[in-house]
Amino acid sequence: MESPQPQWEPTRDDVRNARITDYASWVEREYSVSVPEYHSLWRWSVEHLDDFWRSVWDYFEVRSATPVGEVLAQDRMPGAVWFPGVRLNYVDQVLRNERADRPAIVYSGETADEDVTMSWAELRRQVGALAATLRASGVGPGDRVVGYLPNIPETVVAFLATASLGAIWAACGQDYSAPAALDRLGQLEPSVLITADGYRFGGKGHDRRDSIAELRAGMPSLTTTVLVPRLGVDADPEGVVSWAEATAGEAPLEPVDVDFDHPLWVVFSSGTTGLPKGIVHGHGGVILEHLKSVALQMDIGPEDTFFWYTSPSWMMWNFQVAGLLVGATIVCYDGNPGYPDVDSLWALTARHRATVLGTSPGYVLACAKAGVVPRRDHDLSALRAVGITGSTLPASSSLWIAENVGVPVASITGGTDVVSAFIGGAPTVPVWPGELSTPFLGVALEAYDEGGVPIRGDVGELVITKPMPSMPIRFWNDPDGKRYHDAYFDDFPGVWRHGDWITITERGSVLMHGRSDSTLNRNGIRMGSADIYQAVERLPEITEALVIGAEQPDGGYWMPLFVVLADGAVLDGALEDRIKSTIREQASPRHVPDEIIAAPGVPHTRTGKKLEVPIKRMFQGADADRILDRSAIDAPELIDWYLQQKR
């Protein structure tokens, strides 16, 4: 594989000033090893797991009520046992960063007059007061508190108050319908619901009072409901405590010490093919993983402002809250990223002088097609990096960021499963267009062929061969661990199979090719859908695309490409020829579809992933209502249109 030219390379100053450089020097002194550059540090981190994770603990001076003894007591997957006997609390790690000269949280709505800042002192006060209210309602270790909330500071306060008591947090954004939220939160039999009367999106208020009533009726375990006023509507139903009342006054905040693997939160799988899986993570594993990822891989620290466009439904919300673990200011945004203008996220980034912005490939593509030039139109002088996740960032979009924003791209992939990333960037590693720069420290990444043999320079299964402390401690309602085992360890015993096709290059960077269970396979040649999207979605006539490869009952193979046309575009013979020639030139002749079909839209999960696998299964004859939860889809009405396209 010919090596492309990097679109960004770290300067000597970049390397010298990076936190990971200081950490590597510390490791060399403490462990008498030589790790002069990133890849040698990565190799040490995966070959000496005990030393590596102990070094993260010591370097960041993690607080605990008990001393650290053994690090990895049982080295196995599933069932790894980390830091036995250690007791701590996530909230302790946040509170030690309290300071007076910078805010803890900045909130923005769709208009500048909605901006609010929350100091560290006020964060502590509200968390302490709400924790006292929850305690008075009977909440203690292991109890569940759930949120049906937008991305606002109150959501962060609610999570921290819950975690401080050793209770378990889970949340959904208010764009989820009540049935979809119940499918998730109802599994937990929570005792407290914290919610808002509604949210704002696209210049409109969305009243959720009816959905709240449905949630309360569907969760008989509830003893308390706390309501945050957002829309200024009359919303004071019987038995509901106002946010102002729940957070009034002063109460000492004294986080409860819990075991290293005590549940911190439950995050949920997309739920497109059945009841969403509740994925449980522990306090200690999340602390270590997020300190490593946020401080070392993303170089975020106490002088940074961290802004990721996200929702409480998505693990990137949990990841952004980790900015507080390193003393950064985090930005909560409740609104449409493209309202009132397509470049609104860049305007917000400039207004808050964000140093790291996180967004999606779809938003970058929309800006590129709209001719937006953020570095010209906004003061982005504070911005150091743009983070990307949700799907693959095409090389063309990566180069667009370099030219029109002027900062390196930190494209990452991982998931709800580990509430972090497996692969991404580092401030001391180059960025290559369309590639993820490197495996994260402590992530024993490999690409396996069908026989479970590691390969380089060719497409293989993304696997993790050694445990990470943020791997799930269990799935909810999975007493024998079967669902957990079957989700990751069925194909390669003792090895985590994530379900993505990747190529690891000779540079150590990684190419993403899409989900392995939706892989295109023509005449035994495996291909990734991402390669087609990268080619097609840069065409101005195409807004979005979806490709499916479906085996047919007669032994044939049908590979249609569905395209969503831009306003004014027509799928005529000329455009079809242009699409095919673009795919042929930029991917390969094998990637050219059997048929190109104009579609009214592409359905996604609520976290933005295209529904490749469910639609493929529908085309292979599966009953849509058995394999899909329509309430977990952003545009469920599109499913019936796709059903009509079956051959």
C-alpha cells in the first residue's frame, strides 16, 4: 500500500508541549523503559498492561479510599478483574479540579442570549443539594436514577449527584419518544426520574409533558420525579418536585466510596434489532479510560474548553463530561447544529473560544457543500483540533477541514460498548486524509482474517486481544453473561470482535471500511460500504447514500445503491454514469452497484448510524417488525419505502 502524504504533522513544539510527551518521559523514569515515540509507547502499553494502567493511575494521581495493590487480577475476556479491593468514586476525581478563574460548564442554546455559565463552586453546590434530595428520597448505592433530558447543565448535575451516592445513572435525550425511552430506561426499574418540560430544536420548542406522563405511568418503580423548566409552560403536575426546590440551599457533598467496578451508569445499544442492550460500566474503569483518552490522546487539560455536539442518548455525552475529570470547561448545547445557519457550530466554537470541537462527518459534508469557510467567517484562533466520530470521515472531508478550518483532525472510532475509542489521534502522530491515526494506548488492536490470524495491509475484523478496564462489567438483565459473551466473544473465544472491517497500514494508521456484518461481498471479495460513501457523497447532486449487498434465494447477489438527491438534482442517465465512474475511479470496479435508486431519505439510529444491517436483512426476507424497533429510528416512515424496494 503506497503511503500518502500526511495532511498534518506535529511540529517540534507540538511534540514538546503535548501532555503525552510529559507522560512518556515520566514512564521512562518510573519504569526504566525507552519509549521515544508514540508507537513504542503504544507497544509498551499493550505488552505490559499491569504497568500501563498502574502508570495512568499514578500519573494522574487518582484518588481512592484504599491503596492500590494488584492491577489486573484476572487477565481474561470476558471477566477481567481490575484493581481488586480498591474503593473510590468518579465524583471525587471531578471535584478536585474546582477553581475560581474558569467556569465548569458553559451552556448555549440556538441564540446567544441563552448562554449561561456555571462556576465550579455552583456545580459543587447544586450537585450536593440534589444529592441530598435524592438521599432523602431513599436513593442509595445500586439504586437507579434516570434522565429524560436535553444536553443542558442540569443533566451533568443530575449525573454527578447520582454517581456521588453510588447510585446508577442512565439517560435518553428528549428526541426519543416515550415508548423508545421506556424500552431503555424502563428496564432499570428506576426510583427517580429527572426530566425537563421540553427542548428546543430548529427554532421551535418541543413540549414533552405528555411523554413525561407516559414515562411516569410506564415506570411504576418511580418514587420521585424532578422537573427542569425549559419552555416556560405550565408544568407543575402533582407529585413532581421542581428543579429549583431539588437543588435549593447548601448541603455537604461527600461522595460515597464504592468498589472499582461498582456500576456508574448504564448506556444503551441502538436497539434497532430488538430491545436495546443495557451496557454497564464501572466507576474505576471509566475514570482510567477517560483520563487516558481525554488528557493523553486528545491533549485536553485545565485551560481547555471542550465542545462536542452530542446528546445524553449517545456515549459521546459521557465522553464530553470527562472533560471535567481533567479540569476543562465543557460546553453543553441544546439545539440544531445547522440552525439558524449551516455554520452555527463554528459560530458557537468561536463565541466560546473552544479549543476542541467534536462533530460528525455529516455536518462537515453539509458545510463543505454549502461553501462554508469557517476560518474566514469566524474567529477560530483558540481551536486546536476537530474531533470526528459517528461514521467514517472521507479523505475529501478531512482535507476540507485542513483547508477551511486549519486545524488537525482527530477522527475516532470506538463505541458505547467501551464508552470510549479504540482508534483515533494523538498530538504527536501525523494525520493522513481518510485515516484514523493510531490505536489508543492500552488498546491491543488487531485485524483478523477469517481464521483468526492477524493481518496487515488488508481488510480484516477489528478485534481487541487484551482487556480494557472500561469494557462492560456486564449487560443489564443478563445474569449468566450469555448476551454479553455472544455480543463480542462468539467468533474468536477470548478475543473481543467489534463488528467493523478495518485495514491496519504499515504506518500504524487504520482505514475503516464499515460494519463487518453489512460487508459487501462480490465473488468472495469483501468490500466496505464506507469506500462507496466516500466516493459518492462528495458529489454535489448527492446528499447521502446507502448501499446494501443482499444474498438472494436463487444464489444471486443484489447490490443496490440508494441516493438521496440534493434539491433540484435529477437521477437521469448522465448522473448515474457519473456516480458509477466516480465509484470505479475512487474505489474499484467491484464497488460499482448493480442498480442506483433515488430514495426519499436514509434511516439512521438515533446516534446517526445508517441502518445498513436491518435493511439488508429485510431484503433477505426478514420481517421488518421483528428485526426493527421503529421508535429507535430517526425517520421510521422510511422503512416502508425501503420494504417496497425488495426484489
